[in-house]
Amino acid sequence: MSEASTQKAVAADTAWRDVPYDLSPCVQGNWVQPHERQGDEPIYRPLRIFTVDPSHRRLEGAVATINVAYEPLAPGPMGSLLEVVDVDPATDRPNRQANLDDPFVLMTCGYEPSPSDPRFHQQMVYAVCSNVYSSFRTALGRTPGWSFGGPGGQARLLIRPHAAEEANAYYERIGNRGELRFGYFKASEHPTATNLPGGIVFTCLSHDIVVHEMTHALLDGLRAHFMVPTNPDVIAFHEAFADIVAVFHHFSYPEVVRAAIQQCRGALNQSALLGDIARQFGHTIGAGGPLRSAIDTGAPRRYRATLEPHELGSVLVSAVFEAFTAVFDRKTQALVRLATGGTGVLPKGELPHDLQQLLAARASKLASQFLAICIRATDYCPPTGMMFGDYLRALITADHDLVPDDPWDYRGALIDAFWRRGIYPRNAGHLSQDALLWRGPRMLLDKVPDLDFATLRFRGDPGQPADGDELARQARALGDFVTHPSRLQEFGLVAVDDERLAPGDSVDKPVVQSIRSARRAGPSGQVVFDLVAEVTQTMHVAQSTDGPGFVHHGGCTVILSPHGEVRLVVLKSLLAEGRVDRRREFLLSDQGQRHWRLLRGKLVPREGMFRLTHACGGRLYEPREGEHEEGATDN
């Protein structure tokens, strides 16, 4: 290398080290590329699944054939995004692999639904996870990525349908690998419902559990910092959001919805078939009923930060489901009046068949809309420190962006349901829709250079970036803009020498976590384009008389228009009033101790948030001997 070239390389390296921000590895390394249909390839691959679990009655739609987006599959199955790895933990030998490209298997819509055939187990998790991924892709208007992986290869989510003999299932991110781990176990000797005492229960055959865990993986890809348990709501939100997606997926199976309409006579707020979550699992572990339910049987559940994460999450789930049923009642009143000669009072007995069909179709369509609203709202959430009140604001803003007029008052139903449970945004002046909308920047900002859609490069579709280098270019353009000294506070960021930092505290460079385009279609056919980005920053709070040291996160979600204008800024400023104190209070609480431990005067997170949350079931996690001692080794 010549002397001039060497000097140029040194100068470039020095300039890079002087850049006032970093790019997360997720920006460039973890984007995924689903299979693109070629030529005369089929659009869908029909596969059979259990719509609820193996204990559900066939006449109530226990088995359905769903259309999974077609892609060539290797045995496993293994596709472009998902890879099923099935090893029997008892023998440590692989089970017989499902070959979904076998001609005879293709002719029969996959393997026959059976609890005794591991190939069907593999088919079940692949099909359901693929369907959940498609729901996210449609709602977000782009290809969702993972939070794991790295440069040099396509990141796949590993799915282990028989991971261990335990009554548990969870998502786990380990380094550059992400896994869904489904356990199996013996039922209690006194199960309820139609389950065999002492029989084997496979969590991978519970539709709700598979959807729930897949949602954890996808939400982790959208908001990686939601895996850091910084307050009670963060942990509970992950659980609640996964349950919301599972409940609304019930409505995608017509036979199940029609059976439920027949049983509840159109009163969806009384339909256990649609509102229960993980029925077989709950009945076989001795719970005497489903694991959880979206339906309040009495007074609405109330928000209390001290609730166990699943119980706290169920408050949010019931609020969203109540809003859904309220809108359903509004939209079907005319049908009921027509069916009752104008009285609106249904006679005793079974509803007329045609009315059942119409109500079921309306319920399925509305559930699809609510599911899209709930998923789309994740783009409007802060990048860290998530609270239930933030999600309400995200729901209202996301829906307002796409459907400004809201003729059926979806947003009003959501606000009412959250209010009835005591869920309020922290910084809103009141509960009107206008007050709950996220706002634009507080100062007048120029357009962000090089981030208008005329400059962005796509791979044929605005939801698909051209490549990882293009994503890195976009992230640097945003990083240059938000870290300008005059704009740091506008985006919730803090300079290294900020005089507001307490003695001993320090901050890292801001990190551009992600940047992605989105194309969203509204119910009237309107199309909205946006660029959505996350910027985070880490603060190291020093040990003091107030307590041990810990890591604190802040930052913002930035939403830009197709012209490069900053439309919305969703802030979680590092130094917002009271945030550090509230964080410390949680970490030192019994709830916090379940997920954090003391190491050399500093609180550090325990490994496996979902494993601990799912296994503890509300019991305080018992630390291993020595974990609270100074100098204990990290896991």
C-alpha cells in the first residue's frame, strides 16, 4: 500500500471513530429476504393444522387447512425464514423429518393432524409461524426482520418442537441465534375438560402457544430493547401483545368463529371459544380452565404495577378485546334489527343460520382490522421503557394516520376500555383523541438529507430495501441528523459533557438501532408511505448512597414522511424527570429481583427473560447461591 493510501485509510478510520453515533449490527446484518415467487410457482402451500389444540372438538373446527405462502422447503421443514430442528431430548436423536415437498404430502395438504406423529408437529409449528409472519408483514407494510443474525448469511429462526420435557415454551435469543423452544409434559392426574389423566401434552400443538411465542420473536425484531425488563409494563407488554395476536388469530378460522357465534348467540364478550388462551395447557396443569382469557367475567380487571407479568398483561389484553367487541356490537346492530323485525331483541333459541353466517363474517373481518391496528402500533412505540399508556397513544396515532375520520369510533372504544382499567398515559393532559396523538418535533427542523423516497433505493418494492449497504447509508444519514448538537435534546439524547448528568454517571454514543420503510394500505384503498427508525442511548448510572449502579436506556422513535420530513418523534429521554428514580425503584423491588441480580456493585440482567417469566408463573425466581454476593461470576 502506498504512503498516500495509508494516510487516507488512517484519516478515514479517525473520521469514523469521531462519528458521534454508532450503528447497531441489526441495521445491516439482520435484515431478511423471504422467498420471492418465481414464474409459475404456486401462490400458496395448503397445510393442515389444529386451530385450538388436540382436545378441541372436530365439529367446532378443530382442524383447518390454511394457505401458507409458498416457498421451496428442505426437509425439517427449512425455508428462507424458519428452520424446524426436531431432536428427541430423551435419546438425543433427531426425529423423522417432515418433507413437505414430497409429492404425496403435497397432494394431501400436508401430514394428517396427529399428536403421535412428530412430522405433523413440525408441520404445525412451521405453518402457524409462517401465518403469523404473514400477518405482521401485511400490517407493517414491509418485511419484518429478526433481532439476531449477522453479516454473511440469511438469519433463520430455529423452532424446536420437542425442546425439553417441561411444561413450558419460550422464545430465546442467544448471541446470533434465535429459537422457539416448545416443551412437552405429562398431564396432571386430575385434568379438566376432555384430556387424558397423565397423558402427554405437546405445547407445539397448541395454536395459541405457537402464535404467542412467534409473536415474541417478531416483537423482539421490531423492538430489541423490549427484552430488557426496565419496568413492570415492559415484561407484561411482551406477554400481553403475544396474547392479543393469538386471540385475534382465532377469528381467521371460519368454522371456529361460526361455532362460537352459535354458542354465544353473537355476544362475543361471552365467547370462551374465541377469548380463551391455551385451553388444553391450562386444563392439564391443574388450573381448572384455560391458561388465560381475554374476557372479563365480572368487573373489568384493573391496572396494578405489582401484578405478576401475565396477570398484568391480561389487563391490557382485556382492554383491547373489550374495544373490539364494542365496535362489533355497533357494526352488527343493523343486522340484528333486520333479523328481529326492528326490535333488536333476539328471540330465545338458536340464531337463524343466515344471521350466524353474517355475524361470523363481520367478526372475522373486524378481528383482522384490530390485529393490523395492534401490530402497526408497534412502529409508534418508544424504543425502550415501554408503558401501557404509551401503547394506547401508539394505537390512537397509528390508526389516525391511516384512517383519520374513524366513522365507527374504533379509537373511542379503545380509550374507553383503557380508562375502565385505569391505564393512562403518563404525560397526556386528558383522554381526548387529540391529546393522545404523538406530536411532531418541538422545534422547526429541516428535511433530513438523503432520506426522501426519491433518494432511497429499493428492491422493486418500497417495503424491501435494496440491500444491507443501503440500510447502513440510510442509518448514517439519520445519525448525522439527530446527533447534531443543536438537535440532541429534540430527539431525547444526551451529550457526553451534559451538565445535567449526576457525578459519576456517563453516557455512550447514541445508536441507530433500525431504519425501515413501510407501505400501509387503509380500508378505503389509501396508501401511506413512511420511514420508521429507532435511536437509543445508554446511560451508566453509578453506584451511590441511593443504591447499586445500573444501565439506563433512552432515545426515540422517528417517523419520517416520503419527503424526508420528521413527522413524529416518540421520546423516552434519558434525563426526563423521575425516569432514573423510577428505574432504580423497580430494579430493587421484588419484581425487579426476578430479572436482575447484583454483580460487583452493579445490577445486571439475568439471562432468559421469557424462560423465567413463563416458568415462574408469578412466583419469585429463587436466585442460585452466591448470585447476590459481591464478585459472583456472570452467567
